[in-house]
Amino acid sequence: MWDSVASSNDGDLAMGVPEKDQGYLSLLCLPSSEFLSGNKMIAVENQAPENAIPKDASDGFVVPESNAFGQSFRDYEASVRLSIVENTYRLNHINQTYDFVKKTREEYAKLNKAEMSIWEAIELLDSFVDESDPDLDEPQIQHLLQSAEAIRKDYPNEDWLHLTALIHDLGKVLFHSKFGSLPQWAVTGDTQPVGCAFDESIVYHKYFKENPDYNNPAYNTKLGIYSEGCGLDNVLMSWGHDDYMYLVAKANGTTLPSAALFTIRYHSFYPLHKEGAYQYLMNEEDRENLKWVQTFNKYDLYSKSSVRIDVEKVKPYYESLIKKYFPEKLRW
């Protein structure tokens, strides 16, 4: 197994990595400014605008007292959707092994499933309901627009943040037949690292006992295959919509800042940004970008509502942002 993982700052492969895995590690650990597209490297914007400062959690957005069902948010014991949600996490925790994630990520990193625009991808989610979500049973297109409109109100000058909210869940197209109709446990839900111990703070942790990695000494220690402070770029996360949309955005040459890409990639990493777990894997760049994930999170979580956004009314604005930050057609 891997003795350690290289720092994302220099891109060197760690000693002890089997030769068969070195090509994969190079893909996983590409610096945040570069990504392979065909045979060339595409430069990506690295910084959020200098005058962009995340607000404190108490500023701006007013957190509602209850979700669309009149219950507390992220209540995994009393949700009206409890049986659906729990079963999704049960399957997720049993099946998301290191080997599964590595194989699946390699397959979808090829980006050979479809060619379409951002808005076409949004429309694919018009009828998709997230079975891991205890707070909402509305189609995902509404969740995307609700998040984007809420953050647009509080950050009117940060258009990159509006677009980040709009596209943060677009990786859920993985459920669609064009993308192989992946089961929801491989698309939705909170994410966590694989290749090291599953932290106790993860929801429905009890089901990890049925995961083959749970008793594997190579993977069940605090650090597992990683080294302290290695950086999240070098950590393999459970497979789902977050990492997939990150790969799509980066490979297609988006000019969104690194804070946006970090937010897309880790917005479901609740064990980190809500519970404070796995901080020992982070580097300084991760800590800086985490501020934006925590700012974004309240809009992602608390904007969920049964009150629908008029899609046609807001569509022209978001199409202008898509044109600004993305090519017309993307490889998926």
C-alpha cells in the first residue's frame, strides 16, 4: 500500500506508491492551477477576487427555524423521509470502499459520457429528487436556483459565487442514463475520505462496520495511506456528485476561482466543515478555502423551500454567468 502521499505543492509522487497507481495519483494530485485536457494543460483562475471576504455566519442570511417539512434541518432521526434517507446512507457506507472509489473516479475522469452545456445539465435535474436529503423532496433544479438566489441577495457583487451555487450539485447528473444511471449511494449524500479510518461524526456511522475497509489495517487507522498536513488535494474522497462536478469544471477550463472549485468539491464534506473532523489532513490553502465552504453551506442547507423559483425569469442572468466562466459546450 501507499506509505504516504505527496504534497500538492510540488506534485512529486510519494515514495512507496506502487507503480501501477502512480498515473492515478498524478491525476488526483494535480495542482489547483492546472488540469489535463487532451494533451495540453489549461490554466485556471487561482484566487477569489481580492475584495471578496466571507461573511460571518451571523451576517446577512437569516437561518429559518425549520425545513420544508416543519422539522429541524439535517435531522436524521425524525425526518419524514427517514427510511429513504437511512437506506441511501447504509448502501453508501457499505459500498464506498477505497477500491470502488479509485476505479469509479478513473472511469468518470475520462469525461466521455456526454457533451452538453451547463444549462442542459441543469435541465437534466428537473425531475431528480435527492434520496439522501432529509430536508427537501423538490426537484434539484429548484434547490440549485434557491441556493443561487439566496447567495446572490447577500453577495450581489460576487457573481462567481452565484454561479458556484447554481452548479454545485450538477454532478448529480450521474444518476441519468447518459452517465450510467449510478445508484443514489454513489451520487448523493455527505462525503468522507477513503483510505483512512471513518470518523465517528459521520452520519449513520454504524453501517461502516459492513464496509470491507473497516477492518483493513491499511485503511482503518487515523491517517491510513495519508500523511498529516498532506492537503485535501491528495486525499481520495468517497465518490459522488461533488468530486465529479469538480473534475468536469476543471477539465473544461473554467475561469472560476479556486475557492469556487474547492466549494464544489467539498460542500458535502460535513464531517470537516460542520464537525471539524479530518483537519489534520488539511494544508494552509485548504484552511483558507474552507472559509468559503462554511459561508456557502448555510445557503446550500437553509435556502431549501417548497416555494419555487421562476426558472424563466432568472435564466438570462445565470446564462450570462455561464458564458463568462465556461465554454459553450463541456465534456462530461
